[in-house]
Amino acid sequence: MVKEVKTLKSFSQSAEKFEGSHLLCPGCGHGIIVREVLNAVDGPIVLGNSTGCLEVCSAVYPHTSWDVPWIHIGFENGSTAISGVESMYKALARKGKYTGQRPKFVAFGGDGASYDIGFQFISGCMERGHDITYICLDNENYANTGGQRSGSTPMGASTSTTPAGKVSFGKKERKKDLTLIMAAHGIPYAAQLAPNKWKDMNKKIKTALDTEGPCFINALSPCPTEWKYHSSLAIEMTDLAVDCLIFPLFEVFHGQELKITYRPRNILPVRDYLGPQKRFAHLFKKENEHIIEALQKDVDARWEYLQRREEAKV
């Protein structure tokens, strides 16, 4: 059973399935997102987890933060691990060897495991039609291995592999549009969410877990270590991300119908989002300000595209 969480108070009444003894950094968005996923499920749930911040910080042998069945194999195959478990349950149920309540099957992976290393594995799971939900915890870098750039890292960000300096303004490539790529598989449901909009987040999690077939969620997860903001500002960072339209909130049904789920009353300029993060500090130098202008043009163009697609319903 998947429940809709209507008040923050109801979270305190839910049995914790992700214990607070994990080693995630203060100000990291991962724990907020994971707790909301687990609190939305009253019945059985089985989790797969790709290598990444969540995995290394929640299962330091011989300890674990997980109070639910959880499996980790490697960086690239959290999706295939959980799809194998889902297939096993189908086979056991078909043979009459399992008659209990059907679990929800969820896989977590960071952006490195989702945009890059595990991309083909996730694509295969979506194409095969497994009844799973894959959730990308998108902190826009390889945060647990040294802060390298990923396919999710925004253009202009300074990382350990794209350092800003005299000969470079940081990462030169644009962020990959993974959510729409996954939606293009024709899957029943794909969505973007952010932890600052917790009601929107809960609704999308509920929709994905209640939907039969493969679903994909891209969850913006702020990273104080590599975005370089104060740990107390995690929610403010996600507020800026959605209000500047850097990370718009929307959902796509069956690869066709797109619905924008949050429209800022006052759309903020991209520079308001970049300013508090030291990974973008160099962009405010005169010689690099054209990158801010390019980012703003990209954000404006994508927002216009999303609105046109919503109106057209294709």
C-alpha cells in the first residue's frame, strides 16, 4: 500500500525504515528523499542501490541504516539487481511458491550511476517493462569518489576533472536531459522532483509506486561538499533551482502527456542560483560572464519547450 502524506506531522508517526545513523553529509538531500520514499510505503518494499554516496554512507560493514530488504552489487547495476528481484517474485508467484503481498521494487542510484555508468542498464530495464521504480539522486557530480564531473554536471561548474582556471571556465558540456530520455522509452511514468516541494515529491513518488510497469524519477539532491554551500542551506538551494527553472518540476505519462507541476510566481534569474555555490564563483568574473548568459538562454529555451509540449500533449 502506498499512502499520500498530507502533513509533515504524519512523517513523525511513520516507522523509520532508514535510520539516522548513516554517514551522509549534513545538508545532503539524499536522506530527505529516501525517507520520503520509504515513508510512503506501508507494505513490503525491496531496494536496489548502485554504488554511490547513499550506498557507501548507509552500509558500512558490519553496520547498516536500512530496515528493509536492500541489495548492492556495483556502480552500474542497481537497476538490473532490482529487476532481477522483481522477476524472481513474478516466477515464485506464478509457481505458487509466494502468496504474500507483492512488494514495491525500487532502485536508487546517483547521477554518475544513472546518467553515465549505468545508463544502458536502466534503459534496458525500462525497455523490458519491469515493474520497478528507478530513482536518480541527482547531485550533479561523482561526490563519493572525488567530485568529478558527470553527465548531469551543469555547464560552467568547476569540478576535480573540469577545474576552472586560466585556460578553462569549468565543464564545457551541457547537462544531459535524462528525464526526457527515459520518458522517450514510452514508459508509464517519468518525473522530476525536488525535496523543497515535499507535497509534490510525495505525490510523484506515490504515482510511480502505484503505477504498474517501469517508472523513472529524477530527484534533485543538493550536495554541500561539491556544490560548496553551507550545510544549512540545502532547501534554499533547491528553492533557487526550481524558481530559477534550472531544475523544472514536471511529469510525463506514457512518454507523451507532459504536465508541469510547479510554476514559480516569480521566476528568478539563473545567476541567483549560481551565486551561493562556490563551484560557480569563477563565472562571475568578467571574462566568464558569457557562460551565465548562455546558461540563462538554455534555461529559457527549455522552459518554453516544456510549456509548448504541455499545451500540445505530445
